[in-house]
Amino acid sequence: MEKIRARLNIGSKAEPVKLRKRKSQLYSKEDTCPLDNGVLGVSVFTVAFRLINCFLVQTSFVPDEYWQSLEWTAGIRGFSYPLFFGAIYKILHFFTYDAVQLLVWLPRVVQALLAALADIKLYCLIQSLEHSDVAKWTYLCQLSSWFTWYCCTRTLTNTMETTLTTLALYYYPLPGSKTHNSTKYLILVALAVIVRPTALIVWLPLLVYHFWQEDNKLKLITHHCLPIGALTLGISTLIDCMFYGKWTLVQYNFLMFNVFHNVAEFYGSHPWHWYFTQGFVVVIGPHLPFFLYGCTLASKRYRIMLITVVWTLMVYSCLAHKEFRFIYPVLPFCMVFCGIALVNLRTWRRPAACALLVSNLVPALYTGLLHQRGTLDVMGHLQTLCDDSDPSTPPLPEVLFLMPCHSTPFYSHIHCPMKMRFLECPPDLTGDKSYVDEAERFFADPHHWLRTSFPYKSMLPTHLVFFDVLEKEISAFLDGSRFMRSTEIFHTHVPEGRVGKSILVYQRH
């Protein structure tokens, strides 16, 4: 009997069975894409693509891409984002490479590299969730988006917000995700909120969903949310206090200024439905039918992403001041649904993809190379005045911009001590209903403003810069003050209001 028991292992402790660890990607917990799946090639191509993208966008979009970053004027958004570009300037200055072209283009190159990283992470995320075809077509949709091409290399806070949001999405715990990491994604979300507090609008439904699904909710709050939030907010506040010279909470000021007091309405307003009828349609562009089709096909794991898109559009619709760039951060979410749609088209997949590429290529190249390029070209022209002038021989060039305020960049694109001035338009924070800013006073009666501002000829600047729509109205002043046209620079094919087709530079003789 003992021999039989020994042979059957009866009464003895069984040894644990050792299973061979599988190396299949399906069971991998790695948070990076394996290079043998073509990600190395995708990465190299993406970086090259975004660098080309950077140098083929030679137009201006909105003043904030200069005045809240390169011009080192923080305003209500604080110094955290301008400090990023200020560090680049300091490095260039230290190595005596602070030429104006490097100062203009290097921040954009850095932004292009960050955009490329976000593109790669979006590809890797979908590759970890779906089969490779979905990842490839999502990647194609992301790279072919005309609005992404137009915005992703600009020095806008919205661009950095979108980049950080896409990177955070890679680490977000979507159902079935193998790349999730609560610490990493919450750090990226916190940085996005520091750069632009409205990033919280996009992330609120995602954060609530994560909290709802999390088993250990107390640990999530005490070990992740509170420490990360407190650390990033503390560092940001410390930086702002150092530069402002007093204790200030920029995020609170931002919300009070833009949301509760609605001072942003000073810069224009749109009806509540604008994002649904115009804004979102323009931003997503030719991808719209693919997005709508993809919404009907996507699995439940992407439901929270669709909820985030709709939620963001609804919240921004409640604010009077609306812009296309405000909803840019949800565009990568939409590309996932577009990729799913293309995969399911099967026989029509390639013709549809070709149509998508062509229909996006036209607006991408037009808006990147032609539309609203004059405000940058004129700064290049004015920069030559620095090279031609001799500081020891007066008079030094003095430029007055008679344009809607902040129409052009400023010293970031000149990089010399030439005296320049533009019409100011600070919003009224006192509640004075009779308040009229300088730009409005000028455009109400340009000739009168010029006469009263420059009663003596000796006070006149050497150069005037303005849109061609103003030329006829101030022609008498130009002739009487001996100003003659020196340059005409193309700006746009679609002049509107105070913005003309061309920018004129007049020089005093």
C-alpha cells in the first residue's frame, strides 16, 4: 500500500505547477509599443512628417499663439507656459545662438516634436486595444486632419493642452487597456490644467468614470490625485508668485475672468448652437461622415470617449465667447472613431481614404501657406530695418501699428531695440459701461485720433503699418505728413471688416 501511495502522491504535499510565461503581446503589461510591430518606422515617419508640417505652416491663426507664449506676457494664464519658451530663449542666448530665426522657429520645432510624440502614443494606444488595422487607419486619420496640421505646431496653449491630453489618454485606464498608469496620466492631466485650466472640462467625465470604475477609491484619491494635484498646483503657484511679485492663484483668476465675469465676451460672442452647427463641423472637416459612422460601430469601451466629446461641446456652448481652437483637444478622440469607420468600409476603404486625404490636403496647404500670412511677413520686413539701421546714427526706426490690437507678433519676431507701438485694447475690469479702448477710439475716427495723438511733426513715427482698407480714410494725413508707401504685403483672399487683403507699410520722408 505504501508503494501505491507513493506512486499516486497520496498524503503528500503536491508541488506547485509552474506554467511557462507566454511572451504574446496579448498578455503583455508593457506600457510601450513593441518595436517589431513597426512602431520604430511609424515613429521616424511621424517625426519627419511633423517637422515638414512645422515648416509648411507659415501663417498666423490667433494673437494668443504669440502673446501668451513667445512674447512673455502671461496675463491671467500665468507664467508656466511662457516659462517653457523662456527657457529655450535663455539656452539660445547662453550659447550665443539667439538669432531671430532660431527664436521664431525653435519653439515651433519643439512643439512639432511633442505633437509627433502624441501621434505615436495615439497609434500605440489603439494598437494595444484593437487589431493593427484599426491602429493604422486611426493613425492615417490623425495625420490627415487639416485642423491638426494647421494647429499642432503652433505655440498655442490649446496645442499644448491637446498634446498633453493625447499623451494622458495613452495611460488612461480605458476598459481593456494594457498601457494604463494612473500616476502618469494624472501628472499629464495636471500639467494640461496648469497650462490651460479649461482642460478640466475635457477631463471631468474621464476622471469621474475612472473614479467610478476604480476598486480602491480611497487609494486613488490619497495616493494619486491629491499628491499630484497639490504638487503641480504648488509649483505653478510658486512660479507665478515669483514673476508677479505677489501671492496669486492664476487658475482662480482664469475662472473668474473667463467664466464667472465672462470678460472673454469682450472679444466676441456667438450663439449657443455655434459649436454644433459650425465650430465642430469646421474643426473635424471632411472626417465628419467617418466620425458619425464610427460612432455607430465602436464598442462600449469607447463610449466614455464619445461622452467626453459631446460633454465638451455642450459645456463650451454655454460660454458666449467661442473659438475653433477651444474644442481642438477632443479632435484626437474623434480620430479613433474615424479609424474604426474606415476599417469597416472594407471594399470602399481605399477610395474613401484617398478622398479623405485629398479633401484635407487642400485646406491644410491653403491655410498653412496663404491664408493670413501677411502679419508674419510684415514682421520679417520690419526686422530688416534693424539690420539696415545704425544705432549711433539717429533717427532710429520707430513703428506704429494701426491695426486691430495684437494683429501681429511683436519683439519675438524682431529681436532688436527698435521702438514699436500698437493700438491697445485691454478689457474693462471696473464695470464702467462707458469704457472704450484705444483701438476702438482710433477706428471710430482714424483721422481725428492721428491729429490729436501727433500734434507736432517731430512726434510722428518713421513707419506706419496698417491694412489696405484703412488707406483711403487716412490718405489726407499720410500726404500731409509726408508718408509714402514703401511696401505692400499680401495677407488674405478673404478680407473682413478691419482686416484687409494686404498690409501696407508707409515710411516718412
